[in-house]
Amino acid sequence: MLLLGCIKEVSDYELVISLPNGLLGFVPVTQISDAYSKMLSKQVAQGELLEDLNSLSDMYSPGMLVRCIVTSVEKSADGRRSIKLSIDPKKVNKGLNASALALGMLLSGFVSSVEDHGYLIDIGVSGTHAFLPRQKAQNYIKAVMRGSDLKIGQNLNCVIVEVKNEGRVVCLSIDRSEVASSLATERQNWTLSNLLPGLVVKARVQKVAPMGIKLSFLSSFTGVVDFMHMDPEKSTNYSPDQVMKACILSVHPTSKVVRLTLRQAFLHPGGSPNQLSNDRMGAVVEESTVKAFYKQFGAVLELDDGTLAFARLKHLSKNRKSIKPGSFNAGCKHKCRIIDYSLMDEMCIVSLKYQIIEARFLQYQDIHTGDVVQGKVFALKPIGMQVKVADGIKGLVPFMHLADVILKQPEKKYNIGDEVRCRVLECNPAGKKLILTLKKSLVQSKLPVLSNYEDAKPGLITHGFVVCAREFGCIVKFYNDVKGLVPKNELSSEPISCPDKVFHEGQVVKVMVLKCEPQQERLLLSFRLSSKPALNDKKECTPKKKQEVKYQIGEMVDVKVLKKKDNGLEVSVLEDEGNVVAFIPTAHLSDFVVNCKLLWHCLQEGDVLPRVMCLSDKGEHVILSRKSAVISAVQEEQVVRSFSEIQPGMLLTGYVRNVMPFGVFVEFPFGVTGLAPKVSMSDKFVTDTKDHFVVGQTVIAKVMSIDEEKQRVLLNLKVSECSSGDSAAESFALLNQYFKEMKEIRNLLRRRGESSMARGLSELVPGKELQLVVQDVKEDGSALFSGSSVTGLTVTATRYHLGEKSIAPGENTKALVLHVDALTSKVYVSLREKLLKQ
């Protein structure tokens, strides 16, 4: 089928064509002309850009009228029909032959070659050479091309001004006045087999009906003008035998039905139809007036600005059955929304449907970067997942963005039709490109959206995602393809020798902008969100000046507490007659995290701590440790003094230096550090690293791999991997050490003896039997107790540890101490007979 169309949109690979009656068609880049297709093939074969190959956007622009032929009608996955077109003159003009060519004919042609004196034009007629002299193109080049030369593949409306050798050679003109005044006549011997859309003819009205007009033209042809293509200013003034100009819109190949238009914009070839102003698209019209209703097609309405609009039947109500004909009588008022504009009908397309009038998104232009949108899973592709956001609006969720972690089998998580909540990463309305993310960390982020370099002010903190991790650092991407670099030294407060082992592609990260150069699109970032130094505690405990390093790592000293600080104890070394001030961080008071705070709480100024080990002495201050496991490892030479001594498989005792979302940094005596990535941290699944480790915690780590060149050590902290063999003996040794420390703490409390409560705590040990009085029984089944031996303490038993006993307030009972929390002054007891008998 041959149609006259108007270019609506131009992309790199296709033309979107507006067709009569609100239809849309698509012309692939391979259906322009033979000469253009050959150049495309040559460029692909050579693998480099050809200078004389112009893009579609260089040659075509919205508003241009073109002759098209339907090549196929395909049904898409969502049930919509897609009309594929061609504007190749060999297909459009296939009904013409050399002998049929005549003076004054208006044909479509394409520039196939640029010569010295003119242009060779492909008009698609076999055996005919068409030539356009330069003088016949000057007017067009000056007015339309603004002085630029015609381009190969460019579509032109050409009038035949000379025919030679029985049509084997024709001379053409694209002079604007000659094209605009061209008229198809009987003398040109047009037939139904070669009649072309876009021809302007003189026609005579045969019959006027509500749905349109029947015309006769070129003496023997008849055609139809439907209600959408009558001249709006004369629609009620047509009468039989009236003579007027008409333009052919379409020719059906089998039925030979010819449709025409009487609209003024089409009666002068080379012109363009009127376009809708951008601000009207998507506008809601509170009151539009019905001009006419056609029960098989829809309704024509007059909008608030006097222009006409068309609402298809399916857009008048939820379904056809619910349409009340009486509500669409002429003069009835309705609220509607402009959802499209048909260039070929010069008419807005509107909808009266409530859900469309209230819809948040109607076209790609309505969607903005950073918007959170609801959609339905439309299709799963190898590159990602298609999501339908609204009718005619689809987005792509790249494979990397299907979840916070990379999904190996996304089809198990998502099904066609599933509702999903996405965030817009990028929206390009011109190219109908919509990129979405399903990463919850991005969708739920409350931080500012960074979508252009101008907004990247130093100090801005926002979320992004890693697209590349290399030796130099990480490249982090944001919205609208904005990206920046996190250099190696800004990845963490701890040194990271191999970023690609710590960070992975697609990982959501929180970053801070350090510097931005918008003109050069350079962005410098940091994962270190605070400019405060990581170890300010060490700066606070700067000791007295020392002339030289006096202590070796591993050397044991006795110390006296000088001062308690929030993060540790300031002490003096007794061997040096108190002249050297050192520091014991709270985390280094014990191997057991719970005992560290307890010891800090119990120790007072003047207390002496024997056998404390020097952990580091850099000349300006001395850091000491009381961790028994670390001290034993140093004394038994189960340590590495330098990187060169490390071997894979080694079990080393150290302590947690830093806990990051991606893993744990572990430091060993003598300053060697290593990283245990998240996957190697625990035998359990790790969601949040902070739930598993705290800074200062003593750990046994297994060396997994080393990289001498990059000075990198990767560790494993899984208990199943870090046992030396006799795990039962190791566990009992640790438990024994814990009870030894608890005994030391009780002695400290007893020695202090400042209050009856402190003395009471010092006397309580797990396993001790007490005589108690029931104070209260709570709703959850637990009970509170009092007694002379627990004055001032909170004594409690859970429902389980009440056993089978039914107790009441005021009742006397025996109980066994299970645990004593000296920090909170809580004692946990059991009344179970089995434990009391033991």
C-alpha cells in the first residue's frame, strides 16, 4: 500500500512516520535508497566512518512529507501492530516505467551522486537516467539547505521538465515554485497501477455524506475524503459538482481505493503540515466540546483554543459497552487529555479515559532522571530486563541493575507481569531511551541525585555504583552517565593495595565529592566521608618527648595507670621510673570484647598492670597491649615480622583494625595488615559486616593469598578454616582465659570495696547458689528477685530458667548464678532443679 507520510521523529537507525488517521510507521535506515544502503555497507566493511556518508538527522527533519510503501505489518509482544515502511524509490515508483514518464510529473527521487554540473537522481524507474541540473537546484539549496550542497541519500520532490529518448533520460527540477504549483493532469496518463500519493489533482465532488465526500478526478478515477481530511473551514459547505484541489493520501494495491485530503497544507507540494506546540502535549483540557460522533471510529472534539481533536473509540471510555451515545451528542462537554498529535491529520489525538487523564507519565518527556517509577516486567533479555512504565513507555534495567548483587538467574526472581519499583538512571526522550535500576540502595536512597557535573559541589555526599575497579582506584557512575574517579588513596582510611579484590562492578557506594571540573567533565571522589583523621585517639595521647626509641615490639613492661580517657588508659612505664608515658587503647585491655569495657570501668588511677606488651613505638608515643593471645603469639614466634615472611596457609593472631562494608582489615604485631573480604569473614552469611566484628577484636586469620608486587594479603576469618587442629582444646583454653580475667575483675571490685554493690558483685561467680525472694513475675514469664547477697543488683530469671516451678511474689527460693554483668549490675540466675542438683 502506498501512503503519504510526514516525518515525526528522526533517530540514528530509523525514521518515525506519521501516517493518515493517526497511525505511525517506521522506515529502517536500510530502506532509504540503494545508493545510501551501499554506502552503509561500505562503511561497515571498512570499519571506519566515510566522510560523504551523512546521518539520517543530517538529511531529514520532522515535518517533511515523504512517499512510503508498506513492506510489512508486524505484531509486537504487547499486541501492538508495527507498520514497517520503505521510501526507496524503486519500491515506491515500481508502477512506473520509462515510457510512462511525462512532462510535469511530480516524483520522489534520491540524490545518488554529486557531479560537476548537477546531480544524478535515483527515481527508481528501470532503464531511466534522471539528471538534476545545478541551476534547477539553486533556489532549493539557498532557501532550504541554507547554501549547503545536496547530500547522497537525500529525498527530493522532483518535477520532470524534459523527457528524452522515450523516457530513458529525464531532466528534473526541484525549484520550489515549480514543485509547489505542480498538478497531476490527464495528459500525464496516470493509471491506477502507477498513481502516487502526494499528487495534487483537480477533483469534482460527487457525493457529500456525514462520514466524508466522494470525489472524481483525472476524468476516470474516484476517491474518498474522510471526515478527518475535510478542510475545517469549509466542512459544512461542500456540494455536488463543486470543483476543488485535492491531494492523494493513499492508494490501496488490491482494492484500488484512493483516499484524498482537502486540507490546505497538502495542496502545495513541498510544504509541511502544521505542528503542535510542545507545551500542549500531555495537557489536560478541562472542557472540550463534541463536534461529531462516529460510532465505529470515535469523536471529533473542539478544544479550548478552537482547534479540533480526535478521540478514538477505545479512548472514549473504559470499554465500548460503557459508551453512552447520548453523552457524545454535538455540544456535549468532556474533560480530556492530549496524548499525541497526528501531523498527517493536523489534529490532536485525545483521551477521555480517567486513568490516562490522571496518569503521571504519558511520554518520555514526562520522566526525569532520579524519578522513582512503578512498572511491570515486560521481557527478560540477555542484556537486562524490559519494564513497561506506561503505555508506549518502556525502560531497560541492565543486567547489573537487577538487584544490589549480581543475579546469576534473574528469571527465578522476576516473572513477566511482576510489579517492580525502579529509579530512573537515564532518560533520553529524543532517542526514547530509558535506563532504570532495581538496586534497593539506589531506589530507597534519600541522598541528592547527581545527574550533571554542575551539581557536583565539593562536600556533596551521594550514592553511586562502581563500574570499574582497577589498580589506580574505582570509577563510580551516577545518573545521566555522570561518572568520577575515586583514587586509590581515597578508597579507605586503611591502605587497599588491590581495589578489584575489594570492590566489584555494580556495587552501590556512598561517596563524597572532592573536586569537579564541569567543562572537562572531571570528577574526583572519595569513599572517606569524613575528613577527620582515623586515629585521633593516638594524637590525644601524645607522650612526653623521647630522645630515642627505647622499647622493642614484643618487650614486656609493667605500667601504672595515670589517667583514664574515653578510648583507653594513659600509663607510665615503671621500669623507666615513670618518665615514659604510654597508652593502652580500651580494645587492647583484653582478648574478649566484653571484658575490655569492664576492665576500663574497674581500673583506677594508680592501679598497676604487670606484663603489658609493647605493640608499637615509633619514637613519638608507645602503644601497649594486654591481649593474651597476641602476647603468646609474639613470645612463641608465631608471628611475621615483615611481608616477605608471609606464606599462604599460615595461621596468624591479630586484631581488627577497621570494619568496612566490603570486609575487615586485620593488623598483626610488627605492623603487617591484611584484608578479609566479606565472603571470607564468617561461616554464616554476612549481611552487615558490623554485626560480626568490632574494631580491636582479637582474631585468628588464615593467609589465603599474597601479592608481593602489590604488597597485598588476603585473609580468611571463617572459624572452620582457622583451627590449628584440636578445636576443643583451643576453645577450653580461651574459656579458661576468660574466667581468669573475670577473677581478676572480681579482685579489682573487691579491693575497691567502695560500695556494698561492688563488694556484692565481686562475690558473685557463675555456679554459686543463692537464697532469694521473688519480687515480681512478669507477663513474659520471667521473674525478678531480691536478697541480702544481691543488694542493689537486678536479679532476673527467664521463663525457661524458672523450670517447672510455679512461683509467686514473696516466696523464698534457691537459685544458681548463671552470669554476672558487672557493667549493668545485672545477675542472671536459674531455678531449674537439674542445675541446682549439680
